[in-house]
Amino acid sequence: MNKKVTKIIAICLCAALCLGGAGVAFAQTGSKQESAQPTAAQKAADLQQKISKDETVYVLAGADGSVQKIIVSDWLKNELGSASLTDKSGLSNIENVKGDESYSINGDNMTVWDAQGNDIYYQGDIQKELPVGLTVRYTLNGKAVSPEQLKGQSGKVTIRFDYENRQYETVQINGQNQRIYVPFAMLTGMILDNDTFRNVTVSNGKLVNDGDRTVVVGLAFPGLQENLNLSRDQLSIPSSVEITADVTDFSLGMTVTLACNDLFSQLGDADLGSLDAAGSLNKLTDAMDQLLNGSSALYDGLTTLLDKSGELAAGVEELAQGAAAIKAGADSLDEGAAELKAGLADLSEGLNKLSANSAALNGGAEQVFNSLLETATAQIRAKGLTVPDLTIENYAEELNKLIKSLDETTVYENALTQVTAAVEKQRPLITQKVTAAVRQEVEAKVTAAVKTEATTAAQAQVAENVIWTATRMTKKDYDAAVAAGQIPQAKQDAVNAAIQAQLSDPDVQKQINATVEAQMASETVKNTIKAQTDAQMQTEKVQAAISQNVELQVKKAIAENMASDAVQKQLQAASEGSKTLIALKASLDDYNAFYLGLLDYTAGVDEAAKGSNELYAGAGDLKDGTAELRAGAAKLYAGVLQLKDGTPALVSGVTQLKDGAMQLSEGLQQLNKEGIQKLTKLLQDDLGDLTARVQATIDVSKDYRSFSGISDDASGQVKFIYRTDEIA
């Protein structure tokens, strides 16, 4: 009976978790009778009132779970952009939190919002019992303590979260009134400092440890056990979460618990009665027949193995020699990876230091530039000339205007025009060079990605070949058989070991590398790389980078040419009145060329530092991998030696296995008669009542749409977030 119930519950919970997005489709397939077609006036009224309500209830609680304050946040979704929205709410101190829309109370004591076509976001307070009660209990070394008593203590600590489901409906199931609770999923999480908490365990949950902290997440379904009318002996559905740890100087940050019934609500009116129980039973019976046949084949195979033990001993000797070679190669590879990582660490550290100074260097250069411009402004005004405050952005334009207003300034203007025109003629070449540099970088990244994909495919083919050799099954069929429990664990371990052995074989590695290199050299792959590179080159991001760099290079070339000796000689022919201004601007142009070059340099340093950091991170992963490979090779070598030493006992063991295989065959026949056949009959007898209870649970979940209140014609969903106080 346990296996039957487990299967049905798994289907319900997996559907709730995995088919949440299909809720609308299920809802549309319900069996409710359609009402008569609405009139035009009714349609207009419906359009004015069509809203949905998304509600979040924040529960501020003490460290023991006792409620201190409840804050409700509601979002009225004005799907049709109506001028007004009618809402039902039991909140007090209502406050519009995202707009200035006001509300009034109509004759039916309903809240009417002057929405003006907008969504409404409001919050308020409420005094009402929560649908799920939360209680947090603490024990220290097996003794119950309060949160205040636990602070700063050390020892074995247990933190237990109990959830009491108070929200239910009375429904009829098979002609009898039954209490069905709203199926809330309770997800509790916390972050524990590893300096304080060690040896952490959690019931009904998951632990994630990053070395400094442990993230704890627990899951419970209060009331679901009662909804499905299952005894704890059949299946125990958790209604609490318990965390245990060894603690030093206890302190605890806040915990957060999310309660929602949306997982079950979105299942809609699913036809749970259509579960293919008969098909599953047939598969189970077929699998049992295959086990019986397999046990006979196992006995025959062990008989053959006993005859071939001498050949196996010779093979073990060759395996030991190969394992020694693998171990030596892994040691050399790990040492090389360590040297590479150390070198990249130095490179990354140096570039990071340079990059850290980029902002200060750019800022200092800009400050010097601004000081030069302030001095130039003062000198020009001292000559009796009028000029606005010169800045990096406007100095060239303003000085050009001033020079042009003086006699014989056409020399400078002509020089600037000529330089600009000459540089603009080079714009296509500049664009070509910038584009070529960007394309080279993009093509390198695409090529690396394609090579990685080809390597993965080649390795997958090796695994496919090993599986076929070992089982005469394709990988797809083999994976399906494993998932169905048709492949014994020992067989799976043997297949996995064979795959890893093949992938570790130097000859296989050479073959994989040769295959990958051949693919990379093929016209098809080259065309693929070119196509992907072409596609990325046309993206908005890459084109913007090219355009920005081209403009920077053009400005830099103009500034450098204007500061060149050839241009300066042309400018010397200008009148004495303009020579000072021309020389001043030339000096500023010279510094501007330096400033732009500095920006280009620091940007390059920053990009190089970023790349070196990524490369160093990759080298760290490589070193970790080679260290694991080295350790694995050492274990492999030690294991092979142990296997070699144990070969004399192999014949005796195979003999015992042969005798055991006969006992296995007899035991499987007994299991088929006394277990599988009886289980099949149980599954055929009791599926209906559980299916009805699952459907009733879904229906009750759909009915619960709000905590603070909701209009009859509005759709809604609600979730609860409990936050407990920290203990510190």
C-alpha cells in the first residue's frame, strides 16, 4: 500500500510544482455548466469591474513565532484600464503606496478607487487570525529553552518550526462530509554562520554550504496528510521542519517563511482519475518477469566467469601497469596546473593594481586639463578679449571662434579643415581596422565555444559506445531503463566505471582530440564559426562598441595632426595678434591628444585586468580538476593493486556468487508471488478514494483567494511571508 500511495502523492506534488504554468489551461477544461450569454449592458458592467487582486501578507513575529504585527499589501490589476475600481477589503489605515489615486466608500460598504486607468497599490493593517499558525521551539542539549535563554549558549541545539493549518472547508467525498484544509506549502529559510553552527542537518529540506555560511531551506504541507486520509504508516507528509546543529555562542538572524497555496490552485480541474494505473501495473509485472529471467541469465554468466577467471587475472596485471602510467601522468599534469595558476596569479595581481589606479589617473589628468583651461581663460580675458569659461568639451569650438574673429585667422581654419578632411578620408580604414580587431576577438570566443561543444559530443559518443558494448542498448534506452529501475546498481556502477576508464585512456583522449581537431578543420564547422561570428558582429552591442571606438580614434587623429610640426609651421604665418591664441590652442590640443590617449590606455588596462581575472579563475578550476584527477588516479592505482592482490580470492568469490545467484533466482520467485502480485491487487482496489480527495484539495485551494477580502467578481491570489526576530 505504501508504494501505491507514494506514487499518487508524487504525481500530485510534481504536478503542483511542475505544471504551475498550465493552470489556465486546466481551468478552461472544467466541467461547470456555462451560463447564458450576457447582454450588452452586462458586458459593459463586467468591463468596468474586471480586476484581479494580488495580495501579500507580511507577518512580523517574535523569535518564537508569536505574531506581533500583520501588514497586508494589495495590488489591484486594472487589466482594462477602467476609470474606477471596486474593491472589498477588511483593512484599516489604508494607504496608497505608489500613486495619488483616492478612494471612497459606497453604499454597500465597498471601497471604490478613482483609478484613472491605473493599477492600484495599497497597504493596511488588520486584526485577524492567520490561516496558518507558526510556532518556533528551541532545545539545548535536549532541554526546552526560550530564545532569550539560548542566546550566547553552546551545545546541541534543535530549532523546530511547527505549522498549524486553520483554514478548511467541509465538502462531500463519496457521500460523506469531510474537512479539507487549504493546501498551503510552507517554505522556511535561514542563513547560518559556519563559525557558530556546525554539523547542520534539516528534516524535509536542503542545505547549501559556501564555506562561510550554510543556507537552510525546509518544506512542509500542514493539513495535506489529513486531506488525503493517509496513515503515517503508509506515508508521512511533513507538517514541520526541524534544524539540528552543534552551536558555539548561539546567535541567529531572522528567519523567513513563505506560505502559499498557488501551487495547488493552478492545477485547475485536472482529470486525476485518468492516471494510467493499469499501464503502470503492467510495467511493474513485466519488470518482475525480466528480473526473473535476468536472475537465470546471471547464474549462467557467473558459471562462464568462473571458467574465465584465469584470463581475468592476466588482464588485472595489465590494468595495474596502465594505472601506474595514469598516476604518473596525473601527477605531472597537476604540478603543471599549479605552476600555471601561480603565474596567472602574479599577472592578475599586477593588472589589477594598474586597473585600480585607472580612475585616479583619469581623474588627475582631467583635473590638470581643467586647470590649464582655467589658466587659458584668465590669460585671454587679461588681453581684453571676451570668452566664456573654457571646458574640455567646448574649448576647441570657443577658441576657433575667437581665432576666426581676428585677422588672418583663415590660416588656422584652413589647416583645421584640411586636417579634418584628411582624417575623415581615413575613416573607412580606421573603421576597417577597428572592425577587424573586434571580429578577431568575437571569432576567438565563438571558436572556443564550438570546440567545447565538439569535445562534449565526442565524449558523449565514447559513453554511447561503452553502454552499447556493456548492455547492447543505446544510451537513450539505457537511461530509460535506469530511470525505470531495470538496471541493477552494480551494473550501473560498472558501466560508469567503464565510461570513466575510457575517457581517461590516453589513446581515447588522443582519438577525441583528433576527432575534434578534424571537425574544427572541416568546412562545415568553419562555416558555422563564420556564421555565428557574422551574427554577433551584427548585434547592437558590438556595432555600438565599434562605432564608439572609431569616433575616439578619429578625434585622437585630428588632435595629433593639429599638434604636428607641419600644421604648426602653417599656423606661424598667421598675424601676431592670433599667434598667441593659436599657440595656446595648439598646446591644449596637444594635451587633449595625451588625455584621449590616456583614456584609451586605461580602458585597455581595465579590459586586460578583467580578462586576466577570468583566466585566473579558470586556472583555479583547472587546478582543482587536476588535483581531483591526481587523487582519483592515486585511488585508482591503489585500488588496482588491491584488486591484483585479491585476484587469488576471486575464484572463491565467483564460486560463492554462483551459489548466491541461484538463491537470488529463488528469492525473486518468492518476491513475485508474495509481494508484487499482492501489491498489484492493492493498487487495483483503492485508487478511487484518494483521487477524489486530491481533487477536493485542489478545489478548496482554488476557493481561497484573499486574506483581507476580495470582490466576488474579482480573481485573486495570496501569499504569506512570516519574518521572525533575530536572536542576538
